[in-house]
Amino acid sequence: MRNLETSRDFACVEDTVRAMVDAIEVEKIEGEIINLGMCETQRMKDVLAVIKREAQAEDKEVVLDKSRLRPKDVDVLSQIMPRLGNSKWVPSITLEEVIGRTTKWHIDNCELWSYEKPRWPW
């Protein structure tokens, strides 16, 4: 793993797609940079804990690989405003929901990949 003390803001793909569709209706948005997020940061350590809980792997050790640490890292990356211009868009799916859905999908479908054994390898 990389630096687990950094904090990041996330956005669910469904929320991002909805925002892009909403952006079509926003006047004078052409050429503007659109940054989307949940407007709340999550420490990577906490995100990992949710993933481990959802994967029923809370007892598994995570090893820090110092070779993967960036020489310079941004401690916090966060979105300030959830809104998209003057649209009514706001994020609607929590990070825990996204992790839960993704984990469930992976558990239910991991046999699709020939290099993975059915269910979690541990």
C-alpha cells in the first residue's frame, strides 16, 4: 500500500455521470473545468478499513511498500463545493455504498477472471 495517512475526496461513477448529464443544461459552462467530489475527505486508512470490513478481511495485515510512496505527496485533496455551476446536482451515493456495491459485485463475479479462484483468495 501507499501512504495511508493522506486524505482524498471521492465521487461515485453514477454521481459523476449524472453530473455530466446535468452539465449539458448549465448555461455558460462550455470551457469550464468541472471538479466533482463528495465534499468530504476520507483518510486512506479509513477507506482501507471499510474495504476490509466489506470483504470480511478485517484480520488481514496490510503491508506498507515504501518503494510505492511518492517523493512528494499531497496530504489532502478535497472538493470545496458539491454543486455543478447553477445546476441542482449534488452527490447522492456515499463512499461506503460504493465500496459495498463494488465488493459485493467482485465477490459475486470473481470467477469471471481465470486468474482468480472463486471467492476471496484468502
